[in-house]
Amino acid sequence: MCIADRADDKIFEKIKEKYHATVVEYPMVRVANADKTEHSEGRGEVVIQGQQIGISESTYYKLKKAIDPSYKKKSLKLDKNGKKVYIVHQQDRSTKAQPLDWYYNKKLPDLHIGLPCEYCDHADHETTYYEKIVAGEEISSLTGCYSTPKCENLVVFSDEYFEKAKNEWKDTDVLTGYKVERYNAIYGDEGEPYIVEGPTKLVLIQTDEKYMDQIDRELESKEEKHKYIGNYDSTVKFHYSSKTATLDMKTERAVKALICIYIILTLSVLNWIMLYAMHEMEKKEKTEREQFLIFMGMDKDERKKMNRREWYVYWIIPTIILVISTAFFMRDTMVARMYTEDMREICELQEIELLIIWIVINGIYFWIMNRKVGKELKADDK
């Protein structure tokens, strides 16, 4: 996937002829969002803006059809004034759900047509960062790449507004985000507005896998030329490889799985150690109580039942809480990540399997401890 401009036609023609590649181009505009970082910036920190891909509704339908030939067109409920947008989060579903814009944790994103304006004052309502209404959204990759650094998601505009958006750069200062009239009114003769068009084409290249590394090297040589506003954000590039994105995604998933397994095992072991320590601390008290109950004439089976009930309460109650909290957490997670019915079924089955394994392992531990307690009390009886 390439985020290209008008000057890149020659290299794509070369790739098409030299590597027998299929090159498909779609019109696009660069869309900047006010804040791409999750944390609130402190004094002196600069807010890093995100960079997304703006496309028309017609282009969205073409991308959907290319991915799924059986796709049937549906209205995205967009308006001709560009107030409403449809968002395609090109993110891995296994990561936490990411909004398009983190600016003041607002539900409605602040979007700008064009490159990020490094010196933009977002408190000034005269800038070209406008609040948009999210008419709809989905999580999927329509371009073959996943956006791990929270950029290069698709922002879909109505066809009418997209034609207007393609010319927005012509009268907008790329540093401050002011329209030329506003810029001249503020700065007068002190300087000229800096106007840059930015990328204009979303280019998708498909070829035989044996050529991918060679194509990647050729496109890599063009990266420096596409830094329209300097090295503003190193995670935003001219070209992205689906192969690399998939490999990164699988590696990230594997690392997260290992971390989760480590946390589960660590917490379980700590829990078992604490329970064992509690048992050792209460051992003398339990022994004295057992002797008292014997003198009171309580039956042996009754005493075993009582001890077992006291011990298993530390297994049964946490298990009930775990099952209930897991059900609610999974439901909210799957809603936030927009899982399909098939994906929900797979995740639910995997979660049930994990819960059963955890419950059984804990049950075995408590059974062993209950046997140990029983033997200790039996020895005290003698």
C-alpha cells in the first residue's frame, strides 16, 4: 500500500512492467486528526497529530467489493457538507479498540483535510480542524495493511464533499491550519502562507511473493521524498507491506499471549502461596478447635464436612465471581471491537476452555490441600 502523489506515476509504471504487478489507484486526501496519543500531554509536551486516509464513498464501495465480491452496497448516511464521516479502523481486532481522535477524550473527532498543521492552535475556532459526526464505523483492513501506530485508518466522505476536499489544500497554510485570508489578516506582510498539497493517491500493489522484497527496496528509496513536512511522525510512511504488517501483527499477538499466560500463572502461584501461608498460620487454631469438637462429641464425618466447606469457600466464591465478571467483560470487549457472530463464537469457546482449565487446576490444588488438612487433623486425633 502506498500513499502517493502525482509525481510517483513513473515508479508505479516501472513496477508494473518490471515485476508484472497489478497496480490499482484510488483518489484520496490526507486527513489529520488533532491528537493520536492516548495520554494527556503535560506542560511543554507537543500534541502529536494522527494522519489518516480520506476517501470517497464510491472508493469505499470499490474496496469492499475487491475484498468481498458478494458485498452489497448500503447507505453510509453521509452528507454533502462533510459533517458526517464513516470510519474504517484498519486495526488488528485482538488489540484494544482505538478511537480515531484522542483530543480531550471527546466522542466526536476533530479532523482536518490536509497534512498535520504543526503549529495549529486548537483553541482557535478559526482553524480548519472541524468536529465531525461518526455516522458509522467498522474494524477491518480494506487495503491489506493494519494500522498498529494508530494512523492510516480510512475516513470516508460523501462523493460530493470529497470533490470539494481535494481542493482544500490550495488555500490552507500547512503550518498553522489557517485559511489564506485568515493567515494574511494575522501576519500581514510578515510572511507568506506555506501551501503543500500532500498525497493524492492510495495505491495498492499486488504481485508474486518472490518480487515483494525487491519492490519494497525500490519504494523504500522514495521515502525521504515523501516527508512533506519533515520527519513529523516516523510511523507514517510512503509505503506499507502487507507481509510485514501481518508478521508484526502475529509477533505482537504471540508476545501478548505469552505476557497473559505469565500473568495468569504468576497470580495463580501467588494465590496458592497465600492460601498455604494462611493454612499454616491457622493450623494451631484449627487443631485446638478440632480437639474441642471431639470433646463435644461431634461425629468425624460432620467435622470433615465442616472443614471441607470452610476450605472450599476460597475456591467456589472466587470462581463464581470470575465467571460472572468474565462474561460481562467479554461482552463489552466484543461490542467495542465489533466482532462478527463467527468471531464471537470462536472467542467464547476459547474463553470457556481457558476457564475450565483454570477451574480444574485450582480444584486440584484445593483437593490436595483439603487432603493435607484432613491428614493433619487425623494425626492430631490420634
